[in-house]
Amino acid sequence: MNRRSILLGAGAVLTLPLAARAQGASITGAGATFPNPVYQKWAEAARPAINIQVNYQSVGSGAGINQIRNRTVDFGATDAPLTEQQLNEANLLQFPTVMGSLTAIVNIPGIENDQLKLTGPILADIYLGKITRWNDPRIVSINAGLTLPSLAIAPAYRADGSGTTFVWVSYLAAVSPEWKDKVGVGTSVRFPAGTGARGNEGVAGTVRQVRGAIGYVENAYAITNRLVTTQIQNKAGNFVKPEHATFMAAASSADWNVPGFAANIVDTAGPQSWPIVAPTFILLPKNPTDAARSANVRKFFDWAFKDGDRLAQELEYIPLPDATKTAVRAAWSAQFGA
């Protein structure tokens, strides 16, 4: 073999790791649909920045929890935080990534964005099947100046195991003793009235297509699908609109000093607080089968903490406080080392 052939052969070998490096690393995750819009935006922006490709499947919190318990993905995502006992049993570390807000969306002829006012007890009674028409006296009495039709209310809810449902029914249970006693709280509950749809996408699509429908979705889905949202009365008795200022007012009261960072931001006090705000969480194995992929999960979310806030706010998600981000990084270091 001549010298040129040897050099060419060596060159071919040397280019293999360079090509592999150009392709970058990849990580897989699955779970909550609630944060899917922001996770997709983060994934798109992070790929050129840190050379990690994120493949995230928006399949619902219940499926995400099952997949990470079975270690079929690198990380799971859930809006319903696991308890300290559940985390220990599954050998998982839990941390928040961002906060979001649930909004009530409606399809009522003649009603425009944020015109309709609703209360927590009214929402609970709609989903209990006790209020069945939009011109019900209880709805009419708080909506002076609006002409509400004698149109059947068609509630839409999540048919899959859902952290969005967990947050929604947590709110209904907080404002309605009857809901708390008869239905309760969970990622999947037996709704007394309405029709199920899969994912935030499915609920948004059902409400868009069905006259008289009402549903609950993460606010980004309402914005993206140009759906009609409503005002909701908060704990202080004020009707507030679903907008960044009211989301931030609620988020500012979050207490993160709890196991698994499982802050409760539902029905908080405050004159301008939106009543249904919640964090969303990542579940990461403490005993990863692939340490490099686990490190890349943390690298991705560390990038999101440093450079993803603007993208989150564009979708009206609420970034974590800097102190909470610092606490999350400390939890990573304590578990996995520097």
C-alpha cells in the first residue's frame, strides 16, 4: 500500500467521529401535553445551540409516568407531581421546568374572547351535569349585557390519563365540596357529564367543532387555536382575564420548599391572581441505564433555564424563579455529581 493510500485510509477513519459529532446527541421523552408547545420550541432552539436533538412525545402525563417507570424513555413529563413515596418507589428525581395556566374555552354563538364570566362553582356544576344550558339563571346573573342562547352545554374533558385533568379537577375540588366528595382528584376521573377527547389537542378540537361546547386546556392551546376564553372569578371574588399579569400574580405565591418541588398554585389568594396555575414536572431516573443520555437531559433543561425563558413567555408560560432554578441544579448535583 502506498503512502497516499495509507493517508486516505487514515483520513477516512478520522472522519467517522467528526461525522458522529456533527449529528449530535439525542434524547427521548414522553408525557404531558400541557407543556408540549414550549418543549417543542425549546427543542428546536436548543439543537443548534447545544447539539442535542430532543424527541418529545406528547402522550399525556399518565403515559409519560408509565414510560419512565418502565425506562423506555430518557425522561418522563407530568403535570401531576408524584408524591415522595411514589418517587422513592420508582427511584425517580422530580423537578419543575416551567409554569402554565389552564383556561376555560367555549364555543357559543355571539360570544367573543373573554366576554363570558364564570365562577368555580358554576364550572363544577357544569361538569357535574347540574347546569345544562348557557342561559341558565346562574350564568345569566353574572353576565349582564350578554345575550346567552338557550343552547345545550357540551362539556369536553380529557379521555386519557392527564396532568391537565389533575390540575383542573384539583381546582374544581377546591371550589366545590360536592365535586370533592362525588368525583375527587386524579389524572383520570369519572366525569358525570360530557365527552372525552385525547390530549389538550383533542379537547381544543372538540370545542372548536361543537356548538355549545366548553373545555379546559393549557393557555397556549387556546392561543394557538384562536379559541374563545373566559374570565373566571378568583379566590378574592374578582373576575380576572387569562393573561400574563394574572398568571404572574398567581405564580408569585408558589412555595417550592416541598418534596419533589410540588408547589400548589391552584386557587391562591391575591386580588389579580388567575385561579388555575400549575407547574409541570420532569421525572428522571436516579439510576439511569445510560449516564450520558441522562446528563444530556440535564444539559437540555439547564439550557432551557438559561436561554428558554423568552420562548416560554411568548407562549404565555411562566418561567421559574431564578432561586428555584438554582435549587433544581443543586438537586441534580446532589444526585448525579457535578
